Amino acid sequence: MKFNRNDLTLFLAISISLTCISCGLPDYALLEPPTIVSYTRNSVAFRAADDSNNSINGYYIYYKIYDYNDSSISNEADQFDPAYYDNSSLSSLPNGSTLPVRLGFSKMGYVGSTSNSGYQVIHGSSSDIIEINFENSINQDSGTDPVIFLNGSDMNGTYGIPARGIKYNEADFGGYTGNNTFKRFVKNYEYENTYGKSYVDGDIEELIDGNPSPTNIQIAFAVYSYSYDFSAFEELTSIPVYLGTVDQNNFSDNATDIPITN
């Protein structure tokens, strides 16, 4: 039996389709990412994603603490740009938490909360602007907590006070460990220093390795969209978006590691 060219083309197309179906190749659906909004050097912000399908539940926020003069900040920021992968042997920018976790970012928490397993910000309108403002905490010795704003309104009373993703009872040993809530971004860092401490909070281990006596720091932030598809029983995410850094002066440690309430 002879096949003409059209018959052969059709045969190959059907064969490839059946092969793909039988192999169970996954279909990776990506959500729309939020977009960065520029603010001051002590504030980062993003605009909620365009969600025409009403599929986005909320946003995951990650942070990383750097020494102010750390030369790796620029390179790591570049890795959040999809164009970074165009002319390299690397695969494309991975969605979700893959890149932030690979680079040592931690998930942001809220003061008083005992779990940050869910997303930190609920998706409302695609025009919403979410800002994390550190202007009043820039001086660690006398600063106050950062504020999360939604369209200019202070949301600390609704969401909670933005906090580091480290709990009081997660130190290796020593200090105060009787509180299962997240540590504040202000005056509440644990590290080995002249007081003889021998433990370090997980989100500043790399910082302390590079500089055992840090003074000024930068905190970088990244965010991605999240949804859960109940029909397919799978999580959906967008690519992560790098929001930039905030400056913090006089990097300060609370020597007794007890919850700071004011």
C-alpha cells in the first residue's frame, strides 16, 4: 500500500498526538503576574494582576536580606527578568517560589501569626496597588514597624504587621523561644556577635557569613500570583516579579530575643 505525502503528514500528526497523550505530558498553565510599581528607596509596591478570568486567589510575597554593599544583589535581581534566559543555556524563568527559594528568599509573615502557609495578600481588583512601606523603620535603633498599604490605606490592622518569616522558637538554642509567632523587621535580628551568641536566624545566615558585623542592610522583595484549581486539584502560579529593595540603617539585634510589642 502506497501513502501520498498528505496521508503521511496526517499519519505523523496523529501518531505524535497519541504519543503525547499516552505519555501524560503536563500542561503548565501560568497565571498573569502582578506588575511592579515604583516608589521611594524605602518602599516597594506592585499592581494586582490582570485577572479577566477571576482565577487569582492572592499573592505570595518573599524577601531576602542583603548586606548593603553585597555585589550579588544586581545579578540575583536580573534572574527575575525573563529576558535573562533568552541568550543562555538556562531554561526559562520558573514560575512560583522556585527561583526565590533557590536564591535564599524567605516567605514574609505577619506579626502575631503562627502560620504563613497561605498567600499574604488576597486578590481584590486588578487595579489594586499593594505597597510595603519601610520609611518609618529605616533607622533600626528608633524605627517603627513597616506598613502594608492597599490603595493608600493602612492595612496593618486587617492583614497584620509585615514580619520576617522566622519564628521566635526557631533559633538553634539560647534566647527566648516561648513564642510561636513571627519576628518583626525592626530591632529583632538574631546573630552571633560580641555578646557570645552562637545561633543565627535562618533568613540572615548568608548575610552574617559574608559580614559578621553588618551595619546597613537592604531587603529585596519578590511576589507572584497564586490560585488553586479545584477541578484539577493543582496549584497555579505566575512567574515571580522582583520588586526592588528597601534600605535599613543601623542593623540592630534584640539581645534577649523576646517578642517586641512596641
